[in-house]
Amino acid sequence: MSWAEQAAAARLEDDVVLLRPVEAGDRAAVQDVAMDPDIWRYFVSRVETEQEFDSFFETMLADLKARKRIPFVVIDKASGRIAGSMSYGNLAEPDGRMEIGWSWLGRDYRGQGLNRPAKRLLLRFAFTVLGAERVEFKTDVLNEQARAGLLGIGAVEEGVLRSFNPMPGGRRRDAIFYSVLRTEWPGVDRILAAAAAAVAR
């Protein structure tokens, strides 16, 4: 099976979070946490109205069906509720390269110790099951919180691609890239395991 096919069939979980591909029946639960303008401040699209949410959610389903992107819902196991979403995308399987992105958590779930476990599960599956050589991340150069979060999971900052894409409101975004390589994964895994143990104490 291709990377996309394997990812689309995956359920990734630990004691804290469960990640599974989005389903049509998740619409209401996703909308409950997605209608927060703070989430979309640095995204290339906005989700502020019912129509914008419908477009956003239908794109998730369409991308999954086309195997263009594999959007996962992030479920907080303590509450059993959907907390947000993260995706595999830009699946360049012949080059051994992929991206983890489109990541967001609802207001009640930010800073609650869900991001690192979720990223750890996605990285582990990418390296140990799919056999990726490189997993990359990108964000807006202005998004200091996301940049700190990526360094916090052990990703390496690589550089800025200037005027990478347009943003709502007319600004051109400078995108900053980060990555984890296969050779770095054991060390990154140790960082994330130590972070998880510290939260559990």
C-alpha cells in the first residue's frame, strides 16, 4: 500500500490522545472547537462563518478521499472529545519526504499537553511504519508560538522562504521550515518521551 493508503487506515494512540482520519460524522464535533478566530490567525484561510467552516470541512473530506492529504482528528482521551486536527500532507513517497501540518487545537485544549503526544505519534508512524527519511513542518515566520512548539518537539529550524504564499488580508507570508530526519528520530523520540513523563508526574 502507498503511504497515503496506510495513513488513511491508521489509528494512532497513547494514554493521552487518539488520532484517526476524519469522518463525515465528525462535522459537529469539529465545528464545536474550530469556530475560534485565534486558531486561524496564521492559517492561509479563515474559518469564522458557517460557510467558511463548511468549505474547510468539505476540503478535509475531499483531500482524504483523494489521498491528497490525510487529516486526522485529535481526540483528548481524558474527555473523549475532539480537540483539533493534524494532517499528513505533501506526501513525496519516491523521495522519502512528507509534511506534518494543518495543525490546530481548540481553545480549551491548547496548553493541555496534547500537542507533543500527537506529534510524537505522527512522527513515529512516519518513520517506523511508512519508512520516511524526512518529515518537514512549516509555519508563518510571525507565528512565534508555533515556532517555539516545533523546536520543543526537537525539530530543526532550516530557513525562511520569503513571500511563500498569500494570506487573507493581502499580506504575503514568509514561511519558515523545520524538519526531523530519520537519523534524528531516536533522539527526538527521547525528548518527547521525557516531556510526556514530566507531564504525567
